[in-house]
Amino acid sequence: MTTRRIIIVGGGTAGWLTAAYLSRSLAKPGGGTRITLVESPDIPIIGVGEGSFPTLRSTLSKLGVSEGAFCKAADATLKQGVRFTGWAGRPTPGHNGDDYMHVFDLPYGGDTPGLLPAWLATAGSNRPAYADSVTAQERVMRAGLAPKRPGDPDFEAPFNYAYHFDAPKLAGFLRGVAVANGVERIVATITEVRRAEDGDIAAVVPQDGGEAITGDLFIDCTGFSARLIGETLGSRFTPVDDVLFNDRALALQIPYDRPDAPIASYTHATAHGSGWIWDIGLSERHGTGCVYSSRHMSNDEAERVLRAYAGAQSEGATPRLLKFRTGYRETQWIGNCVAVGLSAGFFEPLESTGIMLIEVAARMISELAANTDKASLAAAARSYNKLMPARFAAIVEFLKLHYAISHRRDTAYWRDNTDPATWPDGLADKLAQWRRRLPSRFDFVVDHESFLPPSWQYILYGVGFDTPVPAVDTRALDAASAAFGKVRNAQQQAVRALPDHRTLVRHFHQT
């Protein structure tokens, strides 16, 4: 049997997650696939404490690791969604202030339309928040509770959840998994990329003059430089900075004020005049960061905003400045080269799309590149290049939604974001229709979506989007009233049964 060789160029989370996944799905013992990861010692991992999608649970399960081992190694905590403060520009439904939740659980009774018509028909100032009406998870999150109990099976829980983690530690954990599964690691800086006569990549050459590393399939995980897919193969980068303005972040790690301080089981996203601040709780510290548009705010202004948020705990700490381009490669698979991670594209950290896109890419590569003959790879590339750019474009629409429907007009940043001229056409069409009717499953192409209809609903109706109240007959209202009652009962039971988040984190870290 001829052994095919997959070469992953670049380490970090993208490289090692891809290597670990492919080592489980393609490199079977005694099989014909060999995976090599070439990692430069000179490129640090970009990580300031990160978040993920619930899909990471199934990915970790696929890798055959225990949840406790992962949480301990990556300093991971559990994430049940995102809390948005200051985004709406006015009090949000069910709250006195400007505050709402994007929870990970599906609404009771289904996604579209589910209980939404009855919730809209229940007008008045006493109407609960949308997420709090259709799930028990918002109540759990606000109570500081975990989504599961110490005795629950790995990666299973009463409530849907993802993780927060330390990115460099996560990459180190994934490297250990991949190497244990037979992935070869080469530490070297690549100085040359050689092309074959047909235009494919033939080999990468280490700086130290070592032997050229040849392969059948090359995976570009070289980060923003996109050394293979961009510099060598010329895939064009499509910027979306005319839609998503943020291109800077100042990151700051802050210790807790006491060892038993509560750990939030959600990402807290607090809006400011020219962007927003993330707050992510790990076991020993929480990571904060000011995300902003350099067209609307200077670095010095951003630091003042971040330190005002962090308070006295930020004294003596130096923020780390991150600059990024928002956009993606129009063609992410050319010949025998696939881009994964930052080399494929990047969006601001809102809603934690980065890790999820790596997961999607690794899974698609494992299924589409089961064979590496030229005809098969060409067909796989055509499929991949239809699906992945469409997924990136759909994410642009969802992220812009958070800004577009705001009622804030207090700064140029928010006025520009709420200007329809800065909206993607697809989002503009959706919002134009949703001002006259409820969202429908036909508004979404499932294979292109990272965020299913319930996520859109949590944002729309968390803010208080103006959708006409639908006609709901008495029988439907009675059934919905009973369903709302079941949700309230589930909330009470969950609050009684679940541990606080720090207790569960301590259990995992001691496992």
C-alpha cells in the first residue's frame, strides 16, 4: 500500500486541532496515511483566553479524551452562552436595564416559530425576557450555576454548553493528543515553498537547510501570513471591514480578588462607544479585552476604556495590543492545499467563531479528502470552496446583526453600524422581511449556517426587535401558557439541582 502524506504547516490551535482530528479519522493503525505537522519555534500562539461553540464537546469526544483531563490541561471552564450589556441602547424586554442573553439551549417546543408568536402576543411591561421565557438556561446562567453536575457523563449535561480556555494551554493539550495518535512533529521555520510543474505544492523547505518535506496534501495553518494559500498560491483575501468595523483588541488578564470568587458560565460582552469589552472567566483569573475600530477610537482611548472597566485590578498590568484584518479567502482550497484557521479568515471574537471554523474545516477535510489522487482532490476542492466561503459570509451577517438592530446613536461608531448602507445585502433583506413577518426556516441555508434560527431569535428579541405581533388563537395561547409554565418549573428544578460553576470547575481540575 502506498502511504500518502498530509503535511500541516503551522501549529497553534488550528494546526494541532486539525492534526488531532485527522489522526483519529484518517490515520488508522496500519493504514496508509501519515500526518506530519511542521511548527515554527518563532511564532507565538495568539491567545488571551478564548471561547468556543458547543460543537467542541463532540470534537473532544471524537478525540477520545476525558472531559476532566481537557479541563485541567487547558484551564477550561464551561460556557453556556453570551451576556450582552449595553448593546440595545434602551431597556431590553424583561429587564430594567440594557441586558440580554444569547443562550445555547434550544427554545422549548422547537426553534421556528415555537413559542415566539405567543411570547410576542404577550405584550406589556411584565413580559419576561425572550430567552428566559422559552428556556431554563438564562436563569441558570444568572444564578451563577454550572450546566451539569459532577456525576454527569463526560460531554453530556442537562443544558447545552461550550468552554472557555487558555489558548496556549489548549494548543499544548491538543499537541499531546495528536502526537500520542502518531502525528509526527517537526520544529522548523519554513523559508521556501516549492511548487510542482502542475502548480500544486510539492514541498516545504526548512530554514536550517534540512531535507525538503514533501507531501500529498498540505494544510495551511500559518496564521495571518497565509504562507501557502495566500503568498504561494495567490488566493485573494476578501475584506469585510466595510461591514464589521472592529480591527483592534487590547487584552488584559486580571486575577480574581479572592480564591473563591464566582466564575461566570458565560462570556460577558459589554458595549462601549466604539466597540465592546469581553470578560471571560477561567479558574485562576479572568481575561478581559477591549475590541474596537481604529477608525473610531485610538489605542490610548481604548486602554482608558478597558482600565475603567477592569478597575483597580488592572493596575500594574500591561495590555497586549492585537491588530487583525477581518475577512476571508475567496478560495480556501487550491490544488493540494487547504487553508484552516487564521490563514482562511478571521472575524472579531464576538460569538467565538474561530475554534468552530477550525472544527468544521477539519471535519470536512477528513470526509472530503479520504483519497488524495488528483481527480478526487479537485472534486473535493470544488465542494469545499462552495461551502466554506458561504459559511464565512453567513457569519458576517450574524455578527453584523448584533450592531445593526441596536438603538444606540450616541457615537459615530454606532451610527455607522446602524446605517443600512453598511449591512450585507442578505442581512438587509432578512431584516426588511422580519419587520413584517416572523423569521422562517426558509431564511436560512442550513449547510451554510453556523448559527441556527434560535440564535438569531435570541439576538433579535433579546434586543427587542420590532416584529408585528402575529395573530394567535385562544387554543394556541392556552397551549403556550402551559408551555411557559413548564419552562418556569424547569427553571426552579435546575436552580435547586445544579452546583455553582466554581464547584464544578474545581471538580474537573481535581479529576
